[in-house]
Amino acid sequence: MLKTSTHSKPFILVRSLIISYVLTALLLLGLAFLMYKCTMTSKQVSLGINAIYMVACLLGGLFCAKACGSKRLLWGVVMGLLYFIVLFGLSLLFHHQLQQGMGHFFLVLGLCAVGGALGGVIS
């Protein structure tokens, strides 16, 4: 079990984001392997990607909230929102526009925030 950290909050957030993005990369590799081996529809792939975002934020929120000690729900949500901001920023950097519209934008924003919040609650 993780103990409350003596590190600063920004350090904890960055560490949690790194953990989340490493997990995201590993899970996306697994999804790519499934796509290679199995026939998957675009809806199944999209569902898998959204589930990966949520699981990554949940784990990041769990680590962040556990390390921060108090206000765990808040720190979980903050971690989820920072995950989304980095994800959105990278998407804009590479594509220069929203790829799937505002509905998908708010869906992923909600998934990241809720995933982080759930991580904070169960920490």
C-alpha cells in the first residue's frame, strides 16, 4: 500500500501523469495487437480507446490521491483533467483540429475526470 508522500503536489501530479501515460501506451499496444489478430469494428476500437483512457485516469488518480493524502477526490479529478489537457494538447499539436467533434471532446473530458475521481475515491 502507498504511504502519504512528502513530495510536493506538482511532483506527485507529474509522477501520476507519467504512470498514466505509460499505462496508456501499454494498453494501446495491447489493443493494437488485438486489432491485428481479430477483426474489430471502428466502434469496438473507439470503445477500447475510451476504456483505456478511463482506466489510465483511474490508476493515475489512485496514485495521486494516495500520495497527496487529503482531499483525495479533488486530487483524483485534477489528475484526470490534467491527463485530458495533455492528451488534447498533443492531439491539437499533431492534427491542428478536433478530429471527432465536440461531442467526443466532452465524452473524453468526462471519462478522464470521472476516471480520476474514481481513483481518488477508492484510494
